[in-house]
Amino acid sequence: MGYIKFKQIYFSMKVKTKGLLVLFIVILVCCKKEDPVDSPDEGIPYPADLKDPYPSEIEDRYIVFFLTNTSVDQAAGQSNGRDSDRRYTFIGEIPYLFGPLDEGSPYKYAYGLPGPMLLTQSIEEMQYQVHEAFDLAEEYNVPVYFQLDDCNNYTDAFGSGVTPKFYENPDWCEWVAFPAAGEEWGGQSHGRLPYYWFNWGSWMHVQAFPCFQSPGFRQFVVTQMQDGVMEPLMERYNQLIAQGKEYLFAGMAIGWETHVPDYSINNTNINRNNLPVNSLAGDQMQLWEATEFGYHSLHLKGYDSYNLSALDTVVHDYIELLAKTANDAGVPKEKIFSHIVGIRSAQNKMISNYPPIWTAVNDYCIPGFTMSPVTAPYDLYTLNLRIKEADNTQNNFACAEGYARGLDGSFAIADDYFDSMFKNGCSLVTVYGWGRAAADSKFAASHSKSSPFVIAAKKWLEMGPANEE
């Protein structure tokens, strides 16, 4: 029986005795519908009151649940990730799974957002994203992490208002050849700039790829970053510092797998007899595009032949420029992360798609890498060795793009993964595939409380500070 029915019965009886009134209240409370309450976790495969086994000079280390393909507005909407609890928003589901944020814990969770998109969003669109993201971080008491796009230009789903558009200016874009006689820019005779092709499940392309050495492009991207990202970010971050809540800003990756493309015979993913086809528009890569990019950067540096090591330096210097821009604005070094693919720690792939580890290292950020046992193999010993060779004072790195894929088969596997990361100096582990992933995506992470990966993450997030001697 509902509340209204009980109310009618009560007033029709006109009973005023204390005993019956108490009885009525008890019945009413018992019948009232409450929000769902889950029973306590059972069978957790780790002891309570664990202490941090790997104390660090970095006070806050994070596990970032990255909302892939999810805008800041969608982040506040119903969670529809794999095995998600749809009673919650994407952000609200995180405390539901892992408990209220413990400000004193050495390991904290955060939600991660794609963007701001330096190459596609207008200043106003980026400012909106930053402010909304911090609003949500404060509302839910869940730290926020930003993944800037510095080169891929892969979507305008989060905003397309940027002016000017870099890909309309050949002086700001990469070429596939040095300028021939009569050409103003390399490859002009082909009638258009080479497309930037990428395969994140299926082949697609965008209009062009930026030239990291171009003075005009460098000024453009720095202005985008300063006005669209750093200005609102530092306003909000300084407010959090004043409130003692600086932990609500988990940090920012200032690049997204920064590299120079190569579709030549060096790239084993390209079959020159069956070139990639764009899954969206149906057009095919042209044979003249199936080669190395980077000739514009090399041309600006005075080279007259292809030089891979020179391009590695171009990548390093571009990453350093963006990291310095963030650090000069006031973001601490430990909250700034570079982001390249870390394959060169495990495989000797001499190709510009996979820059050497040292390119991610500079004085203004923590080096970050895409690392996955399935799609981006890595070796933590070699990774740290190469980092130390570049900067002997650098004690940390970030898993700037990681996945649960290949690590969610058992609690032991997932726990060993987190242990290996933090033991070797990782200050931030991202979990991509937490957002609006397709139902059949191999990269989607399970949100289930019974997921071995979720349970292992919960173990680390519940750890207390290391025992003091």
C-alpha cells in the first residue's frame, strides 16, 4: 500500500493515541520507497587496511577512468559504458564503484575527458569544456583529467569552430616530398595535401597533418592552448588551491600520441597492393600518399633528404613547447604529461610513427606513453632506462593511454598490472574505453563491480599512506 492510502486510513480513524501513532509511523517508513542500496562487497580478494608499498615524492597518484568518445556534457549524462549501472551518470558511477574519494589516499581516482581539441575547437568551445569539467569535478568530488589533441585532428564532435583551420594552409601542414621545380610546397602537383590516415578499429582520414616545425603552426597551437585551455584552467585550479582542493585537478596530457606519420614500406600495416579505404567516405589512399611524412619539417631545418633522427628532434621539441606552455602558465610539472606510443621500449621499430622514448622527456612534464600488452607492447625496465638516459633526475612516468583489455582475465593479472606500474614509478594510469564505447568494441572496459580489473583498481584506491618509520 502506498503513502496516500495510509494517510487516508490514518485520518479516517481519528486515532490520537500515542501507541497507534508510533505504529503508523513505523509502517509508513517501512513502506516508503528508498533509493537502491547495495549490500556490502563480499569475497574481496585482498586484506583491509593496506598501506602504500611504493611511497613517492608525488603526493597524488591517479587511476583515470577515461571517457573515450564522450563530451563533457555527456559525462554528466547516464552512464552507458559496458556493464554500467545506468542509475548513475558516467562521473557519478565512479564513487559508486570505488567509494567516496579519500583525500588522504596516495592513490585517487579521476575521470578523464578527450580534449580540449587544440586543432578543431574554437577558443570559446575549449573554455566551455574546461569550466564545465571543473564544475563537474567539484559537484561530484571526482578529480578531472584532460587529454589534449595536438596533432590528430580526428574529430569535430566536440566542436569545430576553430579559426583559422590549419589544414587549409600548406605552410602549416606536413608534406610527402620536398618542393619540386615550380611547386610552392612539396607535393603540390598532386592537387591537394596528403591526408592523415589512421586506423583505430577501421581506416579513416582527415584533411592533413600539422607541421610541428612550422613557425606559423607553432604560434597557432600555442595561442589556442594559452587562450582556450590555460586561461580558464589556471583560474579554476587556483580557486581549488585556495580551498585546499587542488587534488581535484588530476592533470593534463599535452599531446595525443605525438608523432609524424609514415605510410611507406616501413609501415607493416600498409599493403601497397591493397591500400587502406576510408570506412566513412569510401575513398582510398593514393599511392603517392603511401610514403613518409615530415618533408616540410625537414625542409625548414635545411635538409634535402629524408632524415628520421632529425624528425625525432622535431617531435621532441614540439612536445617540449607544449609542456613549457602549460608549465609557464602555472601547472606543476607533476600534473603535465607528454604522450607518445611506448612501443620503442619493447621493439626496435625505426619508424616515425613510434618516436624513441627520449622524445617524451623534457624539463616541464612527466613523460607519458600509450602502453597495452595487446596493442602497444612495452617493457618497463627499458622504458625507465631510456628515460634516465635522457634525464637522470626524472623518476616518474605516466601510462597516458592504457586499457583493461588483456588485463581483466583475473584479479591477479589486473593487480600485478597496477603493482608493476606503481612499483616502477608510474604516477598516473589511465583506463581508456570507460566512456561511450561501441557495444562490440574490443577496447571497452567493464564497469561491473565483479570485474577483476575493477576489483584490483579498488584495492589500490583503498590503500592508505605508507607506514611512517
